[in-house]
Amino acid sequence: MRETSTGRLGFAAMLTGAVGIAFAPNFVRECVANYEIGPSATAFYRVFFALPALWFWSAMEQRRPNPPRRPSTAKEKRLLLIAGIFFAFDMAFWHWSIKLTTVANATLLANFAPIVVTLGAWLILKERITRTFVLAMVIALAGAAMLAGSSLQLTARHLVGDGLAIVTALFYGSYQLTVKLLRSSFSPATIMSWAGVSAGVALLAIALISGESMLPNAPGGWFMLLALALISHVAGQGLIAYAFGHLPASFGSLSLLMQPMLAALIAWVWFSERPGPLQALGGFVMLTGLYIATRNRPARKS
């Protein structure tokens, strides 16, 4: 009974986290297009402005009667920092893919991460992946492609940007697998605060080497960056990190496919980009795949 309730709580946290990160493409779009902040610089501020809240959250946890573990060995600290490096490259490649290809291409290809996570969960975490779950994943990904609709443009002109989006999926999948491994020992706040340090350093270096614009051209840009940090990173990624402690890695990653659908709905309200019939059908197909996946969640091999 308790396992069922924690699983439901983890699923609810994953979906709520997906809402938080669904705002990210629109925040990034505003920062890069309207406030002339570089793509990697935007990612750096996302992590940098989130760090005070994450470290405060981590410090508050230590005041509990039974505080969560802190990293004590060099191996544990190294793994936490590696998670941040994976996240940094995920953000850097994704933000550059948005600039070099269409938003639809970048979002769809980056969300191929469940393929990476499912393969890693089977090989590394020893999760038992059923054929029905694989079918559900194919259906959900097909729905995501339909959701991209007419905005999806797989052409030679977007080849570099599309390639960067696929690399994004590899790094994002690696980040999710690392978080799943770490959640057996550490709280979400501990993971994200430590990973945020290495991610911030890496993203700052990438932004400076790329020669990007580091400052917004208007004060409103700072508001957008702060909203990106608190809504998409602290709340969104924080809830996702929590959920990975209660869900199989493969199922948790697949649940994040809700993010492009939610992003499309936000873009409808924010930018008046009304989804067409194909996109609506894609959302239905994706939800069908996710429903099948909820009925066939992977389990650990005995």
C-alpha cells in the first residue's frame, strides 16, 4: 500500500515538474530573441540564480530531526559533480540547437531522452522492460512528433541544429540516469545544489569561450532569467529529481514527454500560437502512450 502511494506521489511530482520545465523554452526564447542574451549565458543564469534557493533548501533539510545524508566520500562528491556536467552540456547543446534549428525540431529531438534512459535503465539499473512498455514509448514519441506538427522541418539547412538536439538527448538522458542513481543515497536538494555548482562553472566557461552576450539589453531580461531559474530549475527540476526517487527511471523519463505538450499550451497562451488539428491529435496519441506505460511500468529484475 505504501509503495503504491509513494509511486502515485512520485508520478504527481513528475507531472508537476514537467509543467515547470515546460515554461523553459518560452523563457529561453524571450531571453535570446528579445533581450539578446546568449544561449549558453541564459543557461548559466538559470543555474546561477537557482543556487541560493537550492543551498537554502539543502540547509533547511539539515535542521530536521533525521536529516538526509550529506556526501562524505570523494566518489560521492565526484558523481554529484558529474551530474552537473551532464546537465550543463544538455543545456548548452539544447540552447544552441534552438538557435540553429526550429523550436519544434529542438524540442522533439531533445525529448528522445527516454530512449537513452530506457536503454541505460535496462543495462545499468537492471530494470525489466516489457514489450508493451516499449510499444507505449513508440506511441508516445509518435504523438510528440505529431505535436510538433507543421513546424517540424527535417531539412539539410537544419542539419547542425538537429544534430545538436540529438546530442542534447544523450546528455539529458545521462543526467536523468545519474540522478536516479544518486536518489538512492541523497535528497533532491543535495543533488541539485552540488550539481548546480559544476553546471554553473561549465556553462559560464562555455558562454565566455563562445563570446556570447552576457547581459540583457533591458531590465526585463533579468526578470525572465530569474523566472527561468525559480520556475523551471528549482521547482521543475527539483520535483523531477524528487520523483526519480520513487519511479523507475525509464517510466519517469517517458513521463517527461508531457513537457512538449505543456510547452505548446503555454505558447498558445503566451505567444497566441494556437495548435492545429494535427497537434491536438498528437497530444491525444501521446497521452494514450503514457496511459499504456502507466499500466506496464518497468520493475527491477529480481
